[in-house]
Amino acid sequence: MIPDVESNRSEFCSAIESDYDVAVIGGGPAGATVGALLAEQGHRVVILERSLFPRFHVGESLIPETYWPLKRLGLLDRLRETAFPKKFSVQFVAENGQESAPFYFDEHNSHESSQTWQVWRADFDRMLIDNAVEKGAVVRTDAQVLDVLFSEETAVGLRVRLDSDSGKQDTEIRSKVVIDATGQSAFLANRLGLKQPDSRLKKGTVWGYFQGALRDPGKDEGATIILQTEGKKSWFWYIPLPEDVVSVGCTGSMPYMFDGVCKSPESIFQRELDRCPAMQRRLENATRVGSYYTTKDFSYRASQAAGDGWVLIGDAFGFIDPVYSSGVFLALKSGELAADAVHAALEKNDLTAEALGSWQKDYVHGLEMFRKLVYAFYTPGFSFGTFLRDYPQFRDHLVAILIGDVFRPEVGEMFDKMGEVLPPPDVPAESVS
């Protein structure tokens, strides 16, 4: 069943000091990762979060390359001890119902990293923030960050509202570096006018959880399945979770999904389910657990990942459509890359944008690989099956992106063959070089 988040919530109420090396806004996967790694290297770190842990969050499917930051964080053994289903592959179902062969990750790479997990995010995120505390980070989960403090153009701290015995209390925290890990709230990018939406990827999602749905046998039991509906108007995800629960969501353009005809999330979900026989088959004997949920999946990217004294990571820097389950990986990876850059900058006492953002160019290259694959997925008339029949040499390139191995230059070679399938980005290339 869905974990009872409300009854298990707890606070982190460590005493707050007035000075830190690093102040992190947000305690999700990106914030917990950067906080843990910097604290482990001896820096004084505070992580400020508004919500109690654990907390409900969508985005349950991990991709294989999360293995490496999770290994560095020391969390692989903990994950192995959980009941999270093991994920060995991803499979696609075309709009005509034709099912692809599963893309088995170990056929691309025989290393144990080719097996990953489908996770309850409440439990997974709690594991990450607990790890940050164990490594020495100070965490407060009653902290509302009101503003970033600047001295001229350099970030020097935060103004924060905390709970206290006498009620809400506003205080200032000084820090050498401010890291924004606020997810899609994009706290600092919005305030600085850096957020640049992708006009082609304004999507909406309705999702819910079901028990007793049809699962494939054996190695395929934990596979993520992506199913397109007729005319590529929308697509479903199918993500197996513990205790015979699956996460099932449907994503499409905002005007299409929320057209005003179907008023409730349930009616929208049912309308799209009626257009997807392959998903109907999987849910035929399933029972919904809990309510339907909705969210806006507006893709965007900030024009820069760092400035003097500040850094943006995870979704606070950029969000990519969720079709390839890249979100948690990008949060962990950007947290790891930023931690290394911030550590080096602190050691050299060089807190300039260039030093703090030294990881940006390589990271954006990986981000672009996911974005281009998303564009191809949504393009009417484009078929990855047909593309791979014409260009079988690019199968490994495709699987590399599906597993998250996106930081090698040669991975993007296949996009040169896709021509007009890939429109130019909304964000000019020179703005992220």
C-alpha cells in the first residue's frame, strides 16, 4: 500500500547558527546530495527545508546511472536492503499497441550498475536527508527561506523564517555559498529572471496508484513501461512499486489534457485510458489506491547555473519532461558535480561564478541529450523502431541515454541523423557555454 506519510513525519530541529560555509535551500535529492558531500569534506553546511520528512513526491523510477552518486553517498547497501522492486529495463508501447522488445540495461553494460530500483520517494528522500545529517550537515525542516542576501552582486546568505517556542522568528544566516535546490519552485532563478521556459514542452499530468495490476513475469516484473496513446496525444507511465502497487500516470499537452470538457482528474485519466488498450489490459483487474493527482510539467532551464556566491542544482536549474525518468538522476548528478566545484572554490577562496559553475558546460551537454530524446518522442510520425532499423549502429547510443550515460560527447551523434525531428532549443547555446 501507499506509505502513510502523515503519521510518520518528523522534524529536524537542530540549533541554527549564524554562519556557515554553505547554505542549501531545499532538502530533496539534489539538496541532500550536495549537503552530504560538502559536509563529508569538512565544510559547515546547513540545509533548510519547509516540509517535514518523509513527504509524498512523484518520480519513483530511478535510471541506472544513479548508481554512481548513490555509491559515493554510501547508500547502495541501504537500497539493497529495501523492498523496492529491482528495475532491469524499460519498454515502449507505440500508439498502435505494438510493444518494443525490452531495452535491457545489462546488454549495454554488464556492470552491476545496470540494475536499479523503483522507489517510494517518501522513503528514498528520507534516506538521502538522513545520510546528509549523518555526514554532519545541519538540517531544519521548519525553515521558510524568505530571500537571498546579496552584497552588491555576490550572494552572502539568507533571510529565513523559523519556528520557535514563541512562534515564527525571522533570522539571517550568513554563508560563503548559497545553493538553490528548491526543485521546480526555482526560488533563485525566478528572482534573478534566469528561468527560460521551453515553449514546446508545456505538459500536464494526471496520475494515481493501483494495486493488483498485471505485471510481466521474471526479470521484467520491475520494468518501467511507457505507452503512447492514439496520435501521440498523450502517454502513460507504468512503474511497479512494493506491495503489488504500481504508479500509473498520463501526460499530454496542457490544452489537450485540461480542455475543460473532462472536469475531474478521474475523468481525464479515464478518457485517456479509453484510448490506450495496452494499459487497459494491465489495469483490468486492478483497484485504485487513494486519489488521483495532477501536476504541471513545464520544462525549462536557467540561463546560468552559478553566479558570484550562488549555485543552482537539480530542478532549480532545469527541468526536463519526465518521460525518461531522468529527474532523480539529474538531481543527484548536479548535486555531486556542484559539491566538487564548491569544495574546490572554498579551498581556493574563489567564489566567483566561473569557479562555482565550472561543472555547468558538461552537465548541460547531458541535459541536452535528454531534451533531444524527449523532442523525438513527441514528434508525430517519428518512430524509434523505424529509426533503429534504418540506423542500427545507434542502438547503443539510445540505450546509453536511457540509462543516463549522457556525458560522453559521442552519445549525441545519433541526433545528427534525425534532421527536422529536433527543433532548435529555446535557450540559445551561447548562454550555457
